Amino acid sequence: MILILLGAGTGAGFNLNKAYAKGADWLFICVSWGLAVTMGVYVAGSLGSLGHLNPAVTIGYALFGFFPWDQVLPYLSGQFLGAFIGAALVIIQFRPHFKATPNEKSGNKVGIFATQPAIKSPLFNFLSEVIATFAFIFILLNLGDFTQGMKPFIVGTLILVIGAGLGTTTGFAINPARDWGPRLAYTILPVPNKGSAEWGYAWVPMVGPLVGGIAAAGLQFVLK
């Protein structure tokens, strides 16, 4: 919830008319999403979880023995529900700005909440998500317990550099819950002047991160 509240809030401020951040640059977005992940990990860790905000982490870890299987379903449920609630709060926060942004061309689009490719090319969009998520989770696995000390901040800087280095092709979902929970909220909640939720693309930010996460965890298992 914290991750999406702050991250999608950045997307809304960047896209919607009359918001002070309208038209900010890509670095602004990457820094904001990195800090959103940092704060989400801090909150999750302080509440006793292992700080997983991402099904690609949870499933990849579980498949290779880095996480218990009996916790997978509760974690996935929390990730998707939290993402949906975070998006709903952003819709409330920015409602006057959605009203002031009349159509997709002016910025009122699903990209506030979910990812869209810079160039639509399904195979390469999928591969972009696989590669970016592989890098993210392989590094994450080598951080150990990333809820402790300054490690949540390091995770945030990792998100920042992945966004800056690899995220400019697809908007770097690298997290199925981060994409599908807000995409569903945008679809079913009363957002003024909303455009298409683009579910035809949604398989990419679901399947690509899962494949990348499994590949990273598998390589870590082999190397260990």
C-alpha cells in the first residue's frame, strides 16, 4: 500500500493537469519510486514480515528454498490487496486533477498506475521485464535480510538505478502486484475521464517479472 501510494502518487503528479510536478523528468520518477520502495520495505519489515512487496520475489525465493511455501499465498494476497488500496488512495488524493485532465492525450491514462511500453513490441517488452527483474532479484538475494538497518535504502537505490538503466523501455514494472493491483483499481473505480486500462498488454508485467525472478533465484541457488 505504501509503495503504490507514494509511487503512483508520483505518476499522478507527473501526468495530471495543474499538479505541481506536471512534466517532471524520468530521474524524478526513478528517485520517487526508489524511495517509495524503501518506505514500503521499512514499514513491512517493522511489522514483522520479510519485506517482500513483490510476487516475483516471493515466488522466486520459494521455488528455490529461500522462503517457506506456506507463506506464499498470504504474502501474494497482501501484495495485490495493498497495491489496490494504495491506488485507490491515489485516486481520492488526485480526484480534482483527474477532473482537470480531460483525456489520455493530456495525461489521464493508465500509465499513472500501471506500466506501458515506450515502443510496443511484445517479445522485447517481455524480455525487458525479464532482464530488469532478473537484475533486481539477483542483487536482492545477495543483500541478505534487506529489512535491516540501511538496507531498505539500498533496495531503493537499486530500484532507482534499474529504472534509470533498464526501465526506460517498459516503465519497469518488475513486480506483478505493482502493475495489476493499480491497473484493476483504475479499471473498476470511478476515475474521472479515465482512458483504457490496456489489459491486452498486462501479461507482460505479470509474466516477465515472474520469469526474471525465477531465473535469478535459480542462478543464486546454483552458485550457492
